[in-house]
Amino acid sequence: MRIHIGSDHAGLELKNALSAYLTGKGHEVKDHGPFEYDALDDYPVFCIPAAQATAAEPGSFGIVIGGSGNGEQMAANKVNGVRAALVWSLETARLAREHNNANVISVGGRLHSIEDCQSFIDAFLATPFSGDERHIRRINQMSNFETTGEIK
């Protein structure tokens, strides 16, 4: 599976650890940066390209990482076709996929251990979308708004 990953300085260490972990599990990881620590870097520069690459490649997934994951999730959600979910537990990881068909996961590097983040991502990647009509309807409402400005 192809996974696009991006972070900021606060998520750099976790990004590198997750990239190695996922590569070791047989995934193809495309790293969108950063590649060195810069305390003044800006997460949109790295997280938006990771989200764009995910949206451009159906079937791939994205991971965005920051100190809290909040801003990174917001940046990723600015990309048409992306449904990024801020995940902080196994349950939120599973529900993001099962109910929302999220294609990008956001995690906070300053809030969770590397092992916890690995388990969140494993759960996210392993959980299929339920395909329930009510979830499809809601996702379609968001997609329609994204392209037309109308909820229908």
C-alpha cells in the first residue's frame, strides 16, 4: 500500500520512526518532508502536498503529524477529496475509516508515544469502510459542498 506522509518540526522524529515502521511492514512510503529539523518550519508546506498526493492516488493513504495534529489535519482537509481525521485512540482510528472513509490520519507527536501512534495507524489502515448508506450519504454531502458550495 502507498502511504504519503508529512509533518512539521514537532512531528519530524515520529514521522521518521513511522516511515521506517511502515516500510518494514511492506508499505511504500512517500515522504513529503521535512527532512531536517527547523523549529520555524510551517506544517502546510509538508502536509498539504502529502494530502494532495493521497487525493491524486485513489487507494493510497496519508499521514500528517504535528505536535497536536490539529493544524496538520486542518491543512490536509483543505485539499479536495481528502477526509483527514485527527486520531487519538484506537476507537477514533477505526471509526475514522469505518464511518467516514477517511483517507488521511493526523496524529500528535507530542501527545502520544511512537508505539501508540503505530497502533493507531495499524488500526486505521486495517479497518475497512462500512459502506453503510447513511455514511455514504454524509460523505456525499461533504463532497458536494466541497465542489458546489451546497449541501445536498
